[in-house]
Amino acid sequence: MSDYTLSIQNLAIGYRKVILAQEINFQLKAGALCAIIGRNGIGKSTLLRTITQLQPKIAGAIVLKNKTVEDYTPPELSSTLSIVLTEPLATKNLTVLELLALGRQPYTNWFGRLTPKDRLQIAAVMEQFDLTALKDRKCYALSDGQLQKVWIARAAVQDTPIMVLDEPTTHLDLHHKVEILKHLRHLATAYQKTILFTTHDIELALQLCDTLLILDGATNPFGAPKRLIDQGCFATLFPPDQIIFDARKGAFTIR
Amino acid sequence: MYAPSQYYRPFFLLIIALALAWALNLVLGSVVIPLKDIGSILMGGQAREASWYYIIWNYRIPKSITAIFVGGGLSLGGLLMQTYFRNPLAGPFVLGISSGASLGAALLFMGSAAFGISILSDISVVAAASMGSFLVLFIIIITASHVRDTMALLIIGLMFGSITGALVSILAYFSSAEQLQRFIFWSFGSVGNLSTQQNAILGGVVGLGLVLSFLLVKPLNALLLGENYAKSMGVSLQRSRAIILITTGLLAGTITAFAGPIAFVGLAVPHLARQFFSTMEHKVLVPAVFLLGAVLMLCCDTVAQLPSMARVLPINAITSILGAPMVIWLLLRQRKLLF
């Protein structure tokens, strides 16, 4: 028995015969906030889709709470792992409350009846995410920032020990990016959740995350931000003749 | 969040509307029967003319029941398709499922002689039309898993409509005038002339569709967020997909077999129900769509009967004339069909 909630061992990901990235190794404990960074097209979303069982792995092992992910039944997995994807909401006619309530599906009966406990849980999450005033608003009337918050709140309503999010801060302004990341930080710290997300906001991730995974397809360095900076991992992330990394400030500048 | 009390009022209004539409449908018809006599006939009493008794019990009542089954069933099929494809324009007719049923029926009506089959029973028409609708549904599912674009899916449905139309023309070209006439009359659509036995089969299938739809409420709600989210919330996609498709295929196939290809009901009614009840919750939408579809079909049938005239209009024309502007009105009102 290890105390890791999420353990990835020698994982190779890709589509059929095309391997996008391999030798991915990392372990996360409860309360950890981890960002996956890397170039466009390197396989960040594919990695998340593989971990969440939306597509098959090529090799290696994905272990959630001491059990490989393939051994989970669909209902079991749905109360262990929740997701936030980049795909747009297909039915914008849902109200915020209706969308959040769907997060309770793993716990409701065949007819989807919400118990008082479910309703309390939904109300608590709405309060925490400052969504109570918006609860009857239809999703088409929300801004991108509000909608992203609703998606994350839906995953929080699902109340799983592990949360996986694909680019939760993309398309948002700096203020909303920070707000979203602070919510994630709070969920991890206060509720002891393991949160894994992909992002292009490396400078923000360096400030807020416990650990980072730099997906480069081959060595995939993983560790605390400070250690990765000391190892010089960020200097070679982008072409050094165009972008340089200031290790002292933890920021990128244009050459 | 689902709070049943909030929907009591609209459901109450809908049931009143159903009662009114049903009454109107029984009262109005080619033959003028005074209201007083209709009342006494329905109470089991005598009428001043024996033929009135016959018209009410053997023609208008079975016809109105068929209309309720047809309208409710087609609308349910439309709701399932719209949610499954998360596409506001999906419906048994638009996706070519009704065309598939037409092809099946056409093969039976006009090709039976060529294939040496002479059994033209109710069951064989239902089987042929259901098989046709399943075939198209199956092909659409396969293409849908390759083409993610919903617009492409509708175009594919449209193309199926064209292909089946062409195949039907070829069949028509080689068939006798009598066979052709049977098919043409069938394709106009009609909710009359169903025997008690046929009505029972139709009622059984629609009842089964209603039960299956209620069993599907939870996965349907999850599917509103897309298949990936549904899966992440513990929905068994394969099983739900299979039940949704079987239900829609059975409903569209059987109804089309008995009542002909009826357009727009399956497309328009779910939108009207979403507007009227202002919810996406399938616990509400399944019964609401069924009731609203029944009301609409009763009204369309009443119009098609051309009260106090000897002629009857094809019901398919009426549903199109009423349904198409309704969809346009919804589009204009909301700029786009919100789903």
C-alpha cells in the first residue's frame, strides 16, 4: 500500500501505432496540485484522456488509489475521478443549477433523484464558487470565465478524490485565470483532493502548483517547481534563440 | 435542479389542452353530429341516427386514439434523437429514419410481387418499416462516430432521404397502378382506418417506447453534456446508446408503418415542450413531449378532416404546413435554436 492517490508508471500514450509520448512517470498524493506543461501537440490532452479512460493507453500502468484504472467499474470510476474537458457545452440551454446537479449522477438512483444530502452538497459548492446568484441563469448567458467556473464546480459536486482538468485557464483573462487556479489550489489544500491539469500558463503554474510535469515526449521531467528550475528544464522548453527563461523571476522573456 | 411542484401548473394546462383537443377531434368531422347526441353516444346511450353511433365508436374514437399514439410516439422519438445527437434539428424525419421506414414499406407494397411474397399482413408492414428505419439508424450511427460535425450528420440524413426517394421511384416505375396507389395513399399519412388489432399493436409499441424512455431519463440527462462527460459520470454508453436507438427505431418504424411518414411532429414538439416547460430535465420532458405531441396530432387530424366537408386532406401535408412555420418561428424568436 502506497499513499499515492495517482501513480503513473512507464506510461506510453498515443493513437494506435503513433506513440506521442512515452516513459511518463509521476506520483501524486492527496492534496497535490500538479500542472502538465509542454508544447502544443506534444500530447498533454492525450495524456489526460488516457488517464481518464477516454482512450486506451499504449503501455505502462495507471494506478488510482492502489488499483489499476482498468480494474475500476464505470460507477466506481465515476466516484473516484472527475473531469473538466475543453469541448464546448453542447446544450447551452441548461441552467447553472441543472448543470451542477448532473454532477451528482454517480450517487443518485436509476431515476436520478436528488436526496437532501445531494442538494446540500450542490448548495455548498455553489456557495464556495460564488455561483449562488447565477444558479437560475442559462449557460448561454454566462461569460467564458463564469462558464469555466461552473464546469469546475460541477466536477467539485461530483466529489471525487481525483480531479483532472484540460486547459482550465485557456481563453480567460489574467484575473479569471488566477481566480480559477486559486479555486483549484483551495480544492486541493482544503479538501485534500489530487488535482492534475494541463496549462500554457507556466508562470502562474510555477507560483501555485506543488509539482509540475514537463511533457517533452522522452524524459518528461517531474518535480517541484524550484527543482525543475534549478535543473534548467525551462531553458530548453522553447527555442532558446527566441524565448529565454529567467530562472530568478521564474518568467519567460522574448529575446 | 428538479423541483416537481414547479411543473404542476404547465402539466395541468397540458392535460386540459389534451382533453379539449380530444373532445374537438371527436366532435368535428365530415358528418355533422349534434353535440347533444355525441354526449349520449359516449355515455353509451342511443343516438337519433344509428349511423352516428357507428361513426363515433368505430371511426372517430379509434382514429383519435391512433392520433394520440402517433403524435406522442413520434415526438418521443424526436426527443431521444435530439438529446442523443445533441442536435436541435434531429428528428425521425430529418435524419432519414422515416425515409428508411418508407423504403421498407415501399419494398413490401410494390416489391412483394417481384419477390414472390404475397403476405401483406399488419405485422409484415410493421416489420418491413421497422427494418428500414433500423437500417438507416444503424448507418447514421456508424457515420456519426466518424463525423463529429452535427451539420454533416444532417446532410447525411438528407442524402438518405434522397437515396430512399430515388429507390422508391424506381420501385414505383416497375409496379402496377394498384400497388402504386396503395403506396401513395400510405405516404400521404393517415391516422384513420386502423383496426382494433392494429391499434393494439401500435399502442403496445408506443407504451413500450414510453416505458423505455422513462428508464433512459438519467443517461439522457447525462448525455446533455456530451458522451465523454456522460461516461465520466458512470453512464454505460454502449447500453444507453443501444436502448435509445432501439426505442427510436421501434417508434418511428411502427408509427410510419401504420400512419405513413409524418413530418415535423418529431422535430417541432420537443422544442415546444422545452419552451413551454423551460427545462432540459428529461423527467419532465418525456411526459411533456408525449402529451404535447398527442395534442398537436389531434389538432392536425381535426384540421385534416375538414369539418363538415366530405373530403379528407392528407395529414402529412397538415403537419408540414403547421410544423415548418413553427420551427421557423422558434428560430426567429431565439435567433438560433437553443438546445
